Amino acid sequence: MENYLHIKRLLTCIYLIFFTTFLFAQQLDARFDYAVFQSENESYLETYISANGTGVNYLSKENGKFQAELMINIEFLQDGELVKVDKYSLLSPEIEDTNSIDFLFIDQQRYQLSDGNYTLKLNISDINSAKEDINHEQTIEIKTIKNGFSDVQLVENYSQTTEKNMLSKGGYDLIPFISNLYNSANKKLNCYFEYYMETEEDVLVQISIVSSSNKKVINNLVNSKKNNRKFYSSLNSFSIGNLATGTYLLKLEAKNKNNEIIHSKERQFYKLNKDIKYEELEVEPFVAAIDNKDSLKQYIDYLYPIRSSLEGIQAKNLDYNNVKMLQKYFNGFWKKRAPFNSEQSWENYHNQIKSVNKEFSNGTVKGFISDRGRVYLSYGMPNSRVQEYLPKSFQPFEVWHYYSVGTERDVKFIFSNDRMPNEYRLVYTNKLGEISDKDWLNRFEENYYNDFDEGEKSPFDYYNNPN
């Protein structure tokens, strides 16, 4: 299968956040999302992939133009057993000049799946490059809905269907918007959803944009329509140019004749607006008491190991001379993670920062931004930690072992010191989302291992058999 669909890039970058995000700096730049819909009471999964045209390699064709090619491999597993696999080539448009690339090329597929829980595994590789592949894994639930809402698909743009194709739903061809972050260049938010009923009773189907903090409708952004059909499709467009920087929800509700909510669903999205900085939120007293901009900047820097991609982007765009803006960002960060005990959560984390800075800092790098400090703050204290400061045959190293990190089991990290004192780099791990140093692995046996080590254990001995 070979296909491509490309769209012009927006004036500023778009990022995918949250649980479906993966972005590798100086590597392939790709994003993934999905949504579940149904047709004739059978569920199907739509997958959406976008690749930045500037992050792939192009080969010259016989016609003098250039084209890139990605290999996509998607697997669906149930209880460890492979139940469906799809492998295909995703082509970029043919271009004449590789110095003026201004597009994303995107892909959409549909998969009919029986109800149940699945593990989706995705691999994306650049056919024309030795760059590291992108690997992504997540659990997905497929559940046929007799009464209620489908998932919400975010839409880049749309047109009426003239000939039914892979992009067609509800009478429209929908080009997916593969992100949930909207910036100043995004003046519209388009979205599509479906509502299913077993009967033909009258309901009011409503979609609105509400604040994530107080659940209030923002700027009268709400669409409502009465419906009594068993299948109802809804394409909506909202003006979000005046939406302040903040976290929002697309809120779906179905109400009966008594104005009672009988079904509801939400999808989160984010807005970065350089002209309207922040949604007005009341800050916690402990945050209001931090009124020194230098202290606030330091505390915001401390969040680096645990913040999301979006929160990192927001931090870089803060006005660090504006104390109120810094307070709102800091307040929102902890309110999101611990709405009922945000002060205690910050104090606990601050104490960890102090410990990490004391143990892992060196003359130039603070402990919280070192590899060991970041891993410690992100995943907690390891269950075991081997430290070899003066091994005979190896550079100083540490091996950390976690019984579990989230849903992952038996997670291990190797740190190696080949630079200045107390500067250990993460060189090898089996943690999903972390990157191992392939050069270190390639050099390891030749440069690090000594056949006459008199029984001395190597980093991999401890890695394979943690203490």
C-alpha cells in the first residue's frame, strides 16, 4: 500500500501532547493519534500519522524531483498474541527543491477490530536514512457503543464528499489535525464526532469549549442541535483566535426532554496565545507568597524533569519579568497534578530537588538536570543501585533497577562516567521513551571489556542480573 496526503505547514510549529505524543529532537519528527468510531454497530479504529517534511531524507527520482519514504508498521496484540498487522510505505509528495520544504505529509488508516483491549505497537522508519526509528506502544480499548458518543476527531480542514474515500465520514472528507495543541496561528478548531442511540427519542446534542479548571463555557463557544436519529454525525467549527493560553476541554453532552444529561464525553486540548497570555485562574496562597521573580524562575526550572512537552513549550514562552504570569504557570502546573494538595506535592518535590542537587551536581551541571537526577525525579528512587567508582576494566558506572515504572516491569538504566567527576550519562536502558547511546554500545566490547578481568563484573553483568 502506498499513499500520501500532504498539507501546508502552519506559520508556527504544532506539537502532539499527552499520552499519544512522541517527538525525537534531530530525528524523525512524527506524531500519532487515533479515534474509535462505528458503522452499522461494528467498531473500527482510525489511526492518524503525520511526519514533518523537514525531518526526512529525500532521494532523487528519474524525473528530476525528490521524494521521501517512510515505512509504517502497525501491530495489534491481545494477551501477547498478534491479531492484526499492517505494513506499508508512506510517500511524501514529489518536490523540486529540498531547501524549501513547508509541509507535513499525513496518513490515515482504518482497522475493523472486535471489542476488547489491545496493545498497539507502531514503528516508523525512514527508508532513505539510518536515523533511529520511532517506536510507540499503548493500550487501546475497542467497545461497541449502543448509546453514547464516539471519540472526538480533531480536523485540520474539510470539504463535502464527492466520492467516498478513506477520509470520508458524515458526508465530509476530513483531514485530521494530529495534535491537541493550538497556537496563535490556529484561529479555528474543527472537530467531528458521532452519537449513537438504540431508540429514536428526542435528545439535545451539545458540544462546548469549557475551561479545564472551572468547567465553565468560554466565550459562548457552544453548538447545540436536537436529534432523534439512531446515528447522528456532527462536524463543528469554533473560532479560538481570542482564546487565552490555557487548558480546555471539548465537552460533549446529550440531554433528554427533562434537560437531564444522559451521556457525556470530554477531550482535552491546549491553547498557546502570544497575544492573550493566560486564562484567569486564582492562584493558591502558597504560590501567591512566592513573589520574587528570580525564585519563581528557579522553581519553574526545577520542573524540567517532570513537565510535559507542552509545559516545556509554555515555560519557554513565559515573560520572566511578569511575576503574575509566572505564578499562574506554577500554580497551574501543580493544580493539574494534585488539585487537593498541590502545596504538599510541591514541598515533597522541592525536598527531592534539594537531595538530587546535593548528590548529583558537579561544577557545571546542577543535579536536577543531570541524567541521574532527571531519572530519579521522573521515576523515583530505584529499588537497587550498583555504584562502581574505580573498576579496573571499565569507566566508572552505575546500574539502576526498578521493579516497575508505571505499567512497565523490570526497568533498568546504565549510567557511565567518561567526562568530569560526578557527570554520569545515561547510556543504556530498556525504558520506553528513553534513548540509549548506540555509539556507547558499539564501543563497549572493544574498548571497555577486558577478557582478563579476574572475575570483575561489567555494567552488563549488573544489568542482566540486578542486585
